[in-house]
Amino acid sequence: GCAMVGGAKPANYASKAESALAKGQTTKGIALSEQAVLANPRDAAARALLGAAYLKAGRFASATEAYDAALELGDESVPSVLGLALSETAQGHNEAALELLTDWRDVIPASDLGLAYALAGDPQRGVAILTDGLRSGDNTVKARQNLAFAYALGGQWREARLMLAQDVPADQINDRIGQWAQLAVPGADQSRVAHLLG
């Protein structure tokens, strides 16, 4: 009953939450997502939306719980799996993130999968996946820049610089490399994920 205050329907909470999150109103998006879950606790999509809202706010432990619940309720969407992997990575649970990525590797696009592996502590595998994806025709700005970041996370600075140069103006490369050098240090899991999420 308390979840339905004002006569709003669960779907209304979800659509309003999506709208708020799209506008950058994270606090409002979280509140509305929580209302959607309260109104329909067995709705996997509502749980996934709540996970996305928590992830956007940097509430990584809460995001993990919400995404776990969504997957248990039958959500098999790539954004939910990646969201869960990122929230696990941000908390330093790299083994859990790597296991999840391995279980879902056949459905996650290479440009996302490779970077997720690199962020979770396996940059060599990430670089291999991203390189294979580029060779297979996924030669997009996103794929190239994810490969550059994966190179940086693996300490391959020359390769990162060369890949960056394909899409980033020359006068911005040193700044980008400097940012990535700060993110590549051990124990900066949370900062890396926060940087990726903006």
C-alpha cells in the first residue's frame, strides 16, 4: 500500500525513473526506481533499473545487490550483466567480475567485453578480445578507444598512445595518457569504474 501512495502505477515509477536518470537527476531516479521495486518486487526490469541508478550514483554495493536480484528473477540483458561486472569490479571483487564475464562472454559485444576484462584486472585478455573484434570488422571509435584504455591498464603505453592517436587530437593525447596513468595504479578499481561511468 505504501508503495502506491498517490495512485501511481509501478510502470509509471519505472518510466519516470528512466526519464530522471536520462536527465542526470540521479537522486530522483533512485527514489523512483526504489518505488518501482517496492510496487513490484518480482519485476526483474525494475531491479535492473534500480541497479543502473545505484551504479550511476556510485553506490556499487547497492548496485550489486540490485543486479544480482534482477538476474535471479530472469533478467538476461547485456546491460545488467555488464552493470553487475562493473559494480563488482569497483568494489575490488575482480574474481567475481571475471567469472561473470566468462559465463556471459558469448553474448556481450567484444568492445564492451574486452574493456570489462581489462577493468576487472585481466588487461591481456581484454586487449586480445578487443583486437579480435577490430579485426572482425568492429572498427569503431568506441572499440579503438576501449582498446587504447585496455593497453594503458596493462602498462602498454606506446600501444595506448598509438591507438589514441587514431581518434584523439594530438594536443589532447598527453592529458589523456596522464589521466589513464593515475587510473592504472593498483587498487584504483573504484576510480577506474567511476571514470568509465563519467
